[in-house]
Amino acid sequence: MISIRTIDKLALSPGSRVFYRVDYNVPIEGTRITDATRIEETLQTLNALRDRGAAIVIASHLGRPKGQRNEKYSLKPVRDCLAKLIDADVKWADDCVGADAEAKARALKADEILLLENLRFHAGEEKNDGAFAQQLRRLGQFYVNDAFGASHRAHASIDALPRLFPKDSIAGGLLLARELQFLQKVTNVSDRAFAAVLGGAKIAGKIEPLEALVKLADVILIGGGMANTFLAAKGVAMGGSLVDQESMEIAKRILAGGARARVELPVDLVVADSLDAPSKIETVDVSRGLTANQKAFDIGPKTIAAYTSELKRAKTIFWNGPMGVFEKEQFAKGTMAIARALGKADATTIVGGGESVEAVKASGAADTITHISTGGGASLEFIAGESLPGVEVLRT
Ligand code: 3PG
Ligand code: MG
């Protein structure tokens, strides 16, 4: 079991300044936050810290602005949302480091909150730069990390920064602790069969976790764009479908087997000539292959039936990544069916990754899921046994 330093061990007194790293990388359309889960999930820690009189300096990334200021990735909409949710004033600093942020942090009184602008407006964040971490260090006397969704990134606010504090002044927040508690139910699988459902557009970035998962799970059900690459690796003509050429060799190696898990691929697919203006949507058997102008956008009914019956037998289920382009109603059936199957399963069910979480919520099954993780890539890497920099630094 992995155990981390917890906030109850911090010697906080009224007015103590806490640098609080969160993952407020929420989906935003214009200035409207379409899913505030990642913000809501931090309220418990925020309130626990405020109850002890802490003054809190909140830092997060949003999107991938690549080290440059870009209004499109401003955390301002998050400030308004957080202020409403926590029913308190949230002060604002236009830059996450520098004189203004430092002065505002120092001026905070007990239980006040300051939100800093996007950490990734500085290249030093993603470079895990020591000098940038030193600048952040000036903002707090204590460090608390609840950014589980970014804990697989060795970035300055996740990795270099906590190392600049005395060990007894850093801790994981309540959200981070809860994530680890539930995800370890999967990594220490005591209840089998263990089924992992993996999808999403790309394989890249999921390869290493996948190679670890085939050793841990009993069955892996693959869908979405990821399935296209596996099917192509098996020699199926995939027409105009999205196929990740670079991951082909690894897909072949995984299919060659030898590991614990059976790897299941779709036997039928929902295909169309175009995503936005399809003139013809059909279901084709994988054995027939796709014609040049066909693109796969969802798993078909036979695949849904096969995957659903696998999930009925499972006692532990982990799901990351949709089965198709579920934002479009015509191609949402596979993803929705998986979401409902998880909802009905007599199993410990863990869902990670923004899109799978969205699907589970849309299907109405969210309440019956054991744990919905706020981390996609992070939960996948953790379950695959990789060590997460943001967790490692906080271990007791
Ligand atoms: C996420 O949403 O995946 C996390 O916030 C991490 O963001 P990143 O993938 O851009 O590093
Ligand atoms: Mg990500």
C-alpha cells in the first residue's frame, strides 16, 4: 500500500499560508465551465484547511498553452465558478509568480483564498524548472497537493516545488488520498475477474499502461480509436479510420499474447463516410474489413453484447476512454452501453478519464460507480503500476 502525508499532520495555525496545487483543468466552452467536477472535488480539502484558519493560495494549470500567456487558457472562469461553489470571495493574481502574486499571498488573512493565473503560462512549469519552483515557494509556508489528475507529470508545481519545503510541511489533500485509496483496490486486485475497458482516440501515451495492464487484468476490452490500430495490426482493412501507425509494432506485440490478459477486439463496427455529415451509416463485420471511404466511429451491436457479457462476469472493472465518437448521438451507443454495463455490474467499478466520466454521467449510471477518478492519464498510469511523481514526493 502507498501511504502519503496527510493534511491533519500539518502544524497549521490561523493565518498559515498554504500553497494548494489542484487540477482545475476543466472543460470550458467560451467562458462557461461545462463540467465542474474537478473543482467540486476540492471543496472538502479547501474547507478543512479553512476550518483550521489557513490562508490558501491556489495554483493550477489549464490546457496546454505551451509556456506562454494565452487568454484562451485563463483560469478566470474557474475563479467565478469556485467563488460560487465555496460561497466566498476568491482573490485573483494575474500571474502565478512575481511581486504581485507574492504581495497578494502575504496579505491573505485566515480562511481567505487567492487563485493564481495558469501555471503553464510559464515554460518553467512543464520543464520542472528549479528557479520557477523557487519563485512559487515564496507563496506558501505549507504545500498541499490535490492535483491527482496531473500527478503523473514531473512538473515544477508537482515535483520540484514540494522538495523545497521541509518534509513536515507538505501533504496530499483529501482528494488525492481518496483517489489513491480507491485506485489501490484495483492495483491490489483481490476480486477477479478483473476486466479493463480501454478506448479513446489515441494509443500513444497509453501504451506503457497497456503493457502493464495485460499482466494484471484477466481480460482487456478494447474500443474506440485504439481498437482501429489493433485491428489494423491484425491485418484488417480499416479504410479511412484513424490508425496510429507509430503504435502498430507495440499493438502487434500485445496481440502476440503471452501475458495474463485476453485482449478482446471489436467484431463489428459502426462506420460512415464522414463524421460531421455522414451520408451512409452502416454496421460492418470486422471479418469483411472496411472499404477505402469507410471510417469506424463506434463499436457494433455484436461487440456490445460480447463486452457486456464479459463485464457481467467481472468483479473488478476499470474503464478509461470511450468506445467511439460519443459526442455524436449516432456513434454513442457503444460508449453508453459500456457505461450502463458498469452501472449494473456486481463489481468494484472505477472510471478514469474525462470522456469516460462524462459518458458515465450522461448514462445516468454515475451514482452506482464505486469511484470516478478525476485523473485520466494519471489513473491509467497508476493502475499500470507506474510511480507518479506527484505521489512519490508525498510518500511517508
Ligand atoms: C488532464 O486533464 O489530463 C490533466 O489535467 C493533465 O493535463 P495534461 O494531460 O495536459 O498534462
Ligand atoms: Mg491529459
